[in-house]
Amino acid sequence: MAENKVQFQKGLSVHQFMSKFGTEEQCRKALENVKWPFGYRCEECGHRSFCYLESRKIFQCNRCKHQTSVTRNTVFHSTNLPLTVWFLAMYFITQCKNGISGLELMKHLGVSYKTAWRIRHKLMQVMAERDTRRKLMGLIELDDAYLGGQKSDGKRGRGSENKQPIVAAVELTLDYRPLFVKLSPVRSFSKGEIEKWSKNNLDSGCYVVTDGLRCFNACSDTVKMHVSIAMKKDPITGKKPYFKWVNTILGNVKNAITGTYRSSKDIYATRYLAEFQYRINRRFDLEYILTSLLYASAYTPPLSGRLLRVAANCT
């Protein structure tokens, strides 16, 4: 049996990571190269000449005297933690296939649980915002799913108040391989919600294949072609025929969330799903995924504790 080239990638080893980002100076230089790829440029006047105040780690423009730092206006803004801690967190989050819990991250980073939680959720918010803009194109498999289970004294099935409805979509290549994934929490499986989701996430020229759930008919007004296949689940496997990749990815995500986090709150569903989505969409180059997250973090505005909670309800 041939090896799966994606699964058997070497990725970025611990030794390679430490050689590149093992010191504060290396991390600062890497962030500086991402933020100013063509060299320092003043945010106020655009001047390139500056002096560096070593004691405060501050850049000062020689023309207008505006002062800034390499972490200003990034997700690392005003952090009291060394950048080595942030980079190590990015390493574990991007390289662990099934994610890493806040408790485990706390032990690896040597920080408090509250600090580990904030670091992880800030980076997950970066991931959520990064993939939001891209629309799926070509052939799309689309399906409905739920996160969570019923409460002991609550309703069962679709009406359970403890379940978070999500839309799962997989963009396929010409040889029917998964290319890009979207995992999006929705308020309900209504026509209005699905129509809104499809306008935000699907290209108008794509072809969508769904099961017979009636709300998916709302996609017809947004995409070039919508094919609805009414079918029942296989009584033995419980899977739906013809939806191989979307069901495979949903199964992996649910198993990972249950195994790694045990449970998750509905308001943070977007972030948990975004974390898995981010890794899946960049699975072809595990060495680059850390650089990708660093770039996204450098161009994500600061997230205070209050904004972090508000953003969870908005994304």
C-alpha cells in the first residue's frame, strides 16, 4: 500500500523550530521581517530612516519622531510575555494534528491556565478571520452536522438545545480530492440562514451537491448549479453514500474535538472549527503553516479580553 504523501510529511521538527525561533531575538527578527518585508517604514509619514531604542525595543522615525514597536497593531500588541512563548504556542497549535487543549498548552508553555487560554483563543481568532474571506469554487460537497449532544433532561435529535448546527463544505479538485474546507456554525438549518451562508462562502460559478435537506435549496439562487440527492444513511455504517470527503472530514473534526477538548462552548464553536479548518486547508505544507499563522497574526488587530469575548459572538 502506497504511503499517503500528505500524512507522511516531515513537518517542522522541534529541533528545526528551536534553531529558527529558539531565542527572543530570532522571534523578534522573524516578526519584523513579516511586518516590514522591505524594511522599516513609518506608519505616520512613510519615512524609512529610523533609530532603534534598544532599552525599550522601540523604533523611532527620524523625520516625525513617531515611535512604534514590532508588536504594535498585531495580535501580540502590549503582551507581557516573551515572543518565544507566543511562537512556541503557534508551533504546538499548527503542528498537532488533533489540536492541543488549554491545559496541555499551559504545561508546555509554563504559564497559567488563564494565560494559555487567552493565547490559544487569540490565535484561533486569527485563524477564523484569515479563512473567512475565501469563497469556495468548482465542485462542492455540502452537508449539515451538529456539535455536542443532548442534555440528560433535554430534547433529542435536531431539536436538542445542547447541539450547535454547523455547515460543512468541501471544495474538490478535478480528480475528486479535497482541496479547501469550510466549517461554519449557523443559527439553524433554515432557508434564510443557508442563503446567507452561501452568499458569503460560495462563488457564484460553483457546482454544489447536497443531500435532500430542504433548506439547501436556498443555494440554487447563489450558485451556477445545485444538485440535491435524497438518500438515507447506510444502516450498517451510518454514512451517506456519495459524500465521502465531507463526512470523512466531519468525522475527523468531531473525534478530535471530543478527544482533545472533551467539550466546547457554543459561543466558541467558530474558533474551534476554524483551528481545524486552518490546519486542513494548509495540510500540504506543514513547514509553512507556522509562517502562515505568523503572517496572519502580524496583520490581525489587537484583541483585548473584552474584544476577545465579543469577537466570539460575531465571527
